Amino acid sequence: MDLDTIREVTVARGRADLAGVGGATGVLAGGTFLFSEPQPQLVRLIDITALGWPACTITTEGLEVAATCTLAQFADAAPGRELGGGARWRRWPGTALFAQACRALVASHKIWHSATVGGNVCLALPAGAVLGALVALDGVALVWAAGGGDRRIPLREFVIGPGLTVLRHGEVLRSIAIPERALLARTAFRKIALAPLGRSGAVVMGRRESGDRCVLTLTAATTRPVVLDFQLVPDDRAVAAALAEVDPALWFDDPHGAPDWRRHVAGLLAAEVAAELRAEPVGQP
């Protein structure tokens, strides 16, 4: 779709070029959502794709995923694949969630090669499965603050409602850091939708660490990602008890599913995820 209100497009070459982001100035990366519907509030775009951020970088703490990493690059992340500089992925079973999350989105080949991880996170849509996967792996957002300085925000606290994040005026999401302890965890994934290619009605992702700590993350069924923490892999009763504590106002309501249906199917999926994690032996890969 043509954005006929845009009067200027600036290609950012450095951090200083991001000045003015917010309000009538939007960030352009993949642009798959930006150009999907009118954006009458915008008159200027700042293109961040020329900043040259590596899609994924192995760090001493784990993995850093750039905001400009495309869904195709994210889904391709798997142990043994080449990374920038000739490095190889470590044996991280948690990366299995990357491709599963991308497949949960209704997207064409073109979208996969244009849409970005940062866009999926910042759109803060309930059905944002990539956002859900990064929350499920204890991702932490690195945010470039206006005027310099950085903020680090746990992704479980980043989204506060449909389309709403804690980003302040002038801030830009730079990357998401995933700790190695989460990447070493065993994971399980479940999704349900009203139609085979329909938008997700509920998505549940689970993570079991070597010490048997277990985390279940709900998305699509709720207005923002909901994280349920357990000291041990829960049984069905523990899962049901945790779900009963979820604020009723968080269950999402739209044409893709009513709140009572979403709550019910999320409970079924969460029980399946926990059962799969209970059956998996845990050890260092």
C-alpha cells in the first residue's frame, strides 16, 4: 500500500541518524506491516536496514538476535549452521522454537524474507509468535534510548497490551539477548487455530532446564505474553492451578476466538506441553 502522507525517508547510517524517532516519524525495517494498512500519523520514515547489524551473534552469555534479523534468518538458526565470521552455532536445543514460532505465523515466502524479529516484537500483537518464543527463552531487549544510553528490559515485561509496549518516545529496539541456560533447555511447542491457516488462537511454549526448572509461556490466547514459572515440571493439577491464577482480563477476544475458548484450549495445550517436557530426559547436549 502506498503511504501518501510520507514526505521524507532517511536512511540511517549510525545511531545519531535515529534522532526524531517517534510520533510522526516511524522506523522502517522489513515494512511488511507498515505498508499493509494506512499510516496517516506518519510523515517521515527512518530506514534502519543499512545499519549493518549481524542477524545473530554468539556472545559469552548466549545469543544476540538483531532487531533487523528477518524471519527467514531467525528460522534458519540451528546447531551446526554457519554464523557470521565462520563461527558455528553451539548445540542449543532451545533454538528449535525459532522455526516453530515462525511457522505459526501466516506469512508468505516474501514476508519471511522481509519481516523482522524486531517488527514482530514491537508490533506487540497477541498472535506474535516470534515475540512469544523470545519471551519463552527469557529474552532481554536492548533498547537504544533517545539522546544516548541503553535500557535492558526483560521481554516478559516489554509488552503491556495489544499493540502496546514500554518503549518511550525516541527509543529503538536494537536486539534481544537470549541467555545460554535457556538455549540449553529442552522445549515443547503447541498451537491451535480455528482454521488450518488461520491466525493462532492459542500458542503455548515450554522450557525445561537442567535443574528441572520449568517455564510455560502463553501467547495468542492472551493480550500479552503470560509466563508461568515452576520449580519443577508441573503435573496437570499444577498447570490448571497456575492457569486459574491468570487475570481473566488477559484472555484475548477477537474474531479468531472468544476468551472462554482461548482459556480452555490454552489449558489443554499447556497440559500437553508439560507432559512432553516431563517425558524428556534432561542433560547437557
